[in-house]
Amino acid sequence: MKKCIILIIGVFTSCENIKKEEEYSPFWVCNCEEKKKLELFISSSIKNANNMSDEEMEDVIQQLHTIGYKSICHQKLFIMKNVGIDWNKNKLDSCEIIPSQW
């Protein structure tokens, strides 16, 4: 019986040493050229998107921003940790930005 218990304990403690595979999540990233295109898209679309009603323009601009970066910018996979992006393992180019951080 003791050998069985020792074997079970050994199995459970050895599982802690198994390295968990890294998790990846995609995020939208805009480089300098894409950011300029996104800014042009938003500024040129604001007048057409304004339906002259009581709709809050902040909501319209936010929606234009979302549509713009999902159609203009590219996706990049980031290694994640418990609290979000692991910035020690992920690097952005000096010209890249994640649009949700604006």
C-alpha cells in the first residue's frame, strides 16, 4: 500500500515540473503607414457617418475606429501571461501600436 501511495504522490509532484505550453492571442497592430491610413479613413468618414440625430458622435467615432483598424491594420500573435501581454517576450517595432491603446 505504501508503494502505491508513494507512486501516486510521485506522479502528482512530477506533473508540476511539466512546462505549460505558452498561450498566444491575436491583437490588431498598426504600423506607421497603416496608422496614417486609419486616421484618413476616420477623418474622411466622420461627416458621412453623422446622421444629424441625437446620436453621440463619440460612439460614431469609436465605431469608425473599430471598423478602420480591423480593415486596415494587421493582426499579430502575442505571447500571453496571466495579466495580459507578456511584454518581456513580445516586442513592437518603434512604429507599431495596438489601436485599443490610443
